[in-house]
Amino acid sequence: MPNNSLMHKIAGQPAWSPDGSQIAFARFDRLGQQRDIAIINSDGTGFQWLITNDADDYHPTWSPDGAYIAFSSDRSGNLDIFIARNDGTNVRNITRNSATDRAPHWSSASN
């Protein structure tokens, strides 16, 4: 699919960082085949792909301290919840089960 296609431009599921400086969101990849996680500064500058791979990654949500982003992904062959550092590194599957896990939400509890 060409880069100027409508699918390439579709983005959704925005999640504001706790300090309000950035927005994480799901956006179709460069080929329009699956969603990846991107971030952008709240003033519209600094777009960057954060989580990219051959899987469908979506529903990003920031941890209360802004250090991590949780998201849904089918990269394990099943829809699971993953977390990554806010720079896209250290991606880990945290649900690993046969159930469909999606739309993560962080607890505001400190324990």
C-alpha cells in the first residue's frame, strides 16, 4: 500500500503522558498492514515510531509515573498485554495466557 494511502494516515487510541508533554497512539504502519505504537510531543512536533514489528500493537497507556507504556499486541500469537519503557525498549509480555487480553489500564495504587 503506498505511503500516501488513507490507511497510512489513520491514527487512534491517544493516551496522554502523565506530565502532558507527549501523546502515545496506535497508527497503521508504513505499509498500512498493522498498527504500531507511535509518540508525538503535545505541540505536534517530534513524531517517532516507538513500538514497531510485524504484529498488531495498539491501546497504548502510560504508567502513572510515565516510565512505561502498556499496550495490547498479538506478537505472541495471542492477544496479550505487553509493557515497554517509554523509549520503546525492554518490551515484555506480562499476561502470557490463552485468554484475549486487551485495553490495559494501570492502577493508581502504589502497591
